[in-house]
Amino acid sequence: MTPPAAALAHGEAGADPVTTVLVVPGMHCAGCMAKVERSLHAVAGVSEARVNLTARQVRVAHDPAVTMPQLMDALTSVGFASQPRGDTAAEAPSAVKPLLAPVAVAGFACMNVMLLSVSIWSGAEGATKALFHWLSAGIGVPAIIYSGMPFFKSAWGALRRGTTNMDVPISIGVTLATGLSLYETATHGADAWFDGTLMLLLFLLAGRALDAAMRDRARAGVDALLRQAAPGAMVLAPGGGLDWLAAQDLVPGMTMRVAAGERLAADGEIVTGASRFDQSLLTGESAPVPAATGDAVLAGTLNLDGPVDVRVTAAGQGTTLAEIARLMEASGQVRSAYVRIADRASRLYAPAVHSLAALTFAGWMIAGAGWHQSLVYAIAVLIITCPCALGLAVPVAQVVACGALMKRGVMVKDGSALERMATIDRALLDKTGTLTMGRPLPDPAVLDALTPDAASVALGLASHSRHPLSRALVEALAARGVKPAALESVEEESGQGLRAMWQGRAVALQRPEAASGIATALSIAGQPAWLIPFADRLRPDAEAALRKLEKLGVKASILSGDNPAAVAEAARQTGLEGQAAASPADKQAAIAALQAQGHKVLMAGDGLNDGPALSAANASIAPGTASDVGRQAADLVFLGDSLDALPRALTAARRTMRVVKENFVLAIGYNVLAVPLAMAGFVTPLIAAVAMSTSSLIVIANSLRLVRASA
């Protein structure tokens, strides 16, 4: 739990460390992440600072003596505003929305200035040329100021604090190119480079917007987990009345009255009544679980049948549900490790570019070219080294691959997940709702054996219940063309089943006294009872999909919270190894053990109980029928019923990473060729902008091959 500032202020050094989570909206790249972590590590008493770049949060472990203002001041000192995240996760603002208007302005202005430049390129002279230069300046300068603001603000914030980042050389290049273009326009010079400067900004902004769009799609607040619990509960008052209390106001010892159809707002123990509870979100168990006096029940589970009184044993951040949320969030911090290489590159980029530009200017000054010509060449170096192609190398390939996969029914929430997905060599599959359809279906052979009257009575009884087995029976019988019998005096007894009268005879659809697995019993007075077993079915193409994974070098196994018998049956059908009755912590431990052996793990799951495992795995996927938590925690979501989405996504991810590597080679090769030419004076700022844009277009064209490759 994130401690309040007041608690921190009165803590004592040397006590057990506490954890604070701060929301840092201004982080947008690996360099930002590194600065945030370094600034917090510099605070005395901070033992660890881990950034979750996707969620734009930083988790800080520190002595209680360290106060919240100290942590926030440390971030402010390096240019990052922050705010404490409450118990319900503060949602970071969209990263892409602030970039949309600058992209639009840069694109519109770039097109118009290029149209004006056509006349100059066609040979316009004298007053005509001067007029077009001034018109270009009138359009270009305001657009450059506005569109360049994301880079200017970032660069100024870094310089003001005595540091640098990737935006500093970009801002210097844009500012010098614009200033020199204005000078050329005012002195009726031969060239002005407003079009090239706008083109530069357009490509830089586009790359940043694409990356931000992927991060916005990836962001999923932990509050989605906490929303699974009820917002409050009716509590027995000391005088015998009932009062409604919000979930955060519940304390152990209170007694909640939970009606049928309500979710529990806290963990507790039943003191009065009996019912069945849907615990599938927590355990993955598809069948409702009966509970009576003395049994424990958990926050977030759904009371299916009758009212119960529950004595609260844990509330708020002490519930099992909140613990799952913490496990899931803590696992998410691991993902920042994937941007460490980009972090190191960002530290080298700015000083390298500054050095090359300064060397170019000094070299040409020594050679006698004069300040004007030397500055032109230095600006060309700054522009031609702008990392547009490098910046586009990853996000463009990710966006193209994600779009192609979406057409095939696989939604990729986080583009960086494709990088992780490409390295997978182990796959852990939850059973209920992932490997299987998650919908217990009646045995078709038994339904076919029912007499017409028995089938009609079964449909009539089942149609009066909202129980999952009853609904499945209704669907199966209705699909066979069965018509429901006319019943009288229909009653449903909590946890037992349905009773009615049919043509003067007693009929019932009840839980059998003794049966292995999930089943219901149909009885008609004067006739033998029919036992109707239910079983969860494997997803379509499950066995074929598992064979494809094996051919791709991925070993799969089952990791489920379901009961051992159900997992054993699924393991028998698929030939996979299986682990049953696994809690969220057990699943995390299994993943951690494989990762400790050097494996890259894919987790496929659908329930709230899978959330921490989905976050802890190297990559994760959930079906579209998964819980809200499962869909938000997973990197990828497949929308159809077929399990073939797993090998399809893995194949596409590996192809994407091959294209990303090709893009890096193209981008780096461009710089290796272009920078020496610019330093030698063979490139003007306009040619530099065109060359930079061309390298970006080549990277984009190479990425577009993924449209066909992912089909």
C-alpha cells in the first residue's frame, strides 16, 4: 500500500522499508526513465526505484524517514512533475493526445511551404523569389514554434538543470535552421530551409506519436482489479438495523448482509446462511463453489443463490483481491528492463551529435569558409543526424504488425510485447477459459439418449434458472429443437436445484448426491433418473495449435487454478504436463522459476487469478472472453475461439523483430554514409532534411512488408 505523506514524515530511519508509488506523466522515453530512477536513487534512504514506463509510474522503496515531498522534489529537480498514486491507481494522461495537434500543424505547414518552394526550385528570381521566401517564413516560423514545442520544452528543461537529452540537438538544429533561413530571407540569400525544417519536425513527431499510441494502448490501471469488488455493503448496525458503508469504511469484525446477485466488498466468514459463489475470477474454477456457516469467502466473488451474513475478516488493502492487484503491479515493473539498451543509446546520442556539429563548424572555420558557410554545414550535420529513421524503426514495424494481426483476430495492446513475444520458448496455459472454452457443456450422447418427454421437462426446468449449468442445458436442448414442457409450481432451492409439477408428477433438476465431475440429475416421478454430466471443451484447433507451438520451439504446459481432476483430463486430451490448484502466487512462482533457468515465458490466461502471472511473464495473451482484468493485464488479446492465435502471434512477432533489425541496419547505414558527406560540405540543410526523410520513408516501406507477412 502506498503510505500517506503524513505517515512518511513521522517515520524513523532504520525501520522496515515502505513503498511509495508516484505517477510521473512527463516520462516518454528511456532517457526519461533513467533520469527518474537516478534522481530517486540519489535521495538518502531510497533503496530502490523502478519505473513502469507504460503506466508512467515509479515505485520507490525507502526508509519511513524519507517523506513524500523529498521524493517529489528529487523528481522536480530533473524536470519531472509527479503526484502520489492513491489506493485506486491514478490514471496517467494520454501520451498521444498532446502530439496530435503538433503533428497536424507540422504536416499542414510542410505541404504548403513545399508548394511555395516549387516555384523557387523552378527558377524564380528577384522579387518573386523573395516573396515566396517571406510567405514560407510567414507559414513556417509559427508552425515550427508550435510543432517544435514538445522538443523545445524538453530540451530547455534539461539544459536548465545542467543535463542533456535527445531533444537538445534536435532543438538546436531546428532553431539554427529556422534562424538562418530567416537571415537568408531578410538578406535575399539564395536558400531558405523552412520546408526541410518542417519536414524534420513532422517525421520526428510522427515517430513519437506512434510510440505514444502504442503506450496508451498498453496502459491498464490496477484499479480495474479493485473494481471487481463491490463499492460497498449493507452492514448490520449495533441496534439491529442496516447501514450501507463504502468498501473503504469496512473494518474487520463488521457483519455484511450480502444478497443473491451481489459481489462481496471484503473478505469474510459466513455466520448465517448458505449459498454458492462464483469464484472463477479468483481461482479459475468454472463451477460455483458452495459455502455455508463457517466458510471463508473473498472480496470480488459473486453470491449466486441466497442471502448470507458475512463477518468481515479483511477489508480494503488487506483483501485477497487487493493482494492480487499488488502482485500484478509489482510484476509490471520488470518490463522497464526492455528499454535499457535504448537508455544507453540516448545517453550517447546528444554528446555525439553535438561533437560532430562542433567539429564540422570548427573545421570549416579553420579552412577559411567563414562563419556563414561553416554554420550551414554544422546545421546540415545536426539535421542529417536527427534520429527519425531510428525513432521510426521500432514503432512503425510494431504498428504495421499490430494492424495486420488485428485483421486476423489478435489485438496487440503493447507494441513492445512483440519484442518479448519473439523470444518465447515456454508457454504456460491456464485451463478454464483459455485452453478450454470456459463453458461447461452437457454430454451430447446423454442428451441424445433422453426421451422426448424427459428432454422437454429438462428444458422447462432449466429455463427457470440463471445457473450456468442450467443456461448451458437450455442452449443445448433448444439447439436440438426441443420444446419446454408446461410446468406448475416451479421452485428453486438455493444450492440444491429446481422442483416442479408436470402432468401431476413431481419433477426435479438437482445436484446429484454422488457424481464425479460436474453433473446434474433429472428425475421424473415413476421413471429412472438421468444423470447429465457436463464437461468443458477444448478450444477449436487446440491440438493443432499446440503442435505448431512445438514446431516453433515452444514447450507448452498447463498451469491452472482449477481442481486436479479437471486439469488431469485436459492434460490427458492435449498430452501436456499440468499443475492444478495453483494460486496467483503459485503461478508467479512457476514463471519466476522458469525465468531463473533462462527461459522466456508466455502466459495465456483469462481470469483475475491470472492477472499477476500475465504481468510477470515475458509476454502474455488472453482470450476476448476473459475478465476485464485478464484483458487489461495481457499484452495480446485474441478475439475468436481458436487457439491458433497463439502460434500466429508468435510467428508474426518473430517476423516483426527481423524487420526491426533490418530497419536499424538501414537507419545506421544511412548515418554512416550521410554524416561524412555532411561534414565534408556536400550537403545543404535542405538536402539533409530530404535525406533524413528519405531514410525514414525507406524504414516505413520496409515495415510495410509486415502487412503481407502477418496475413
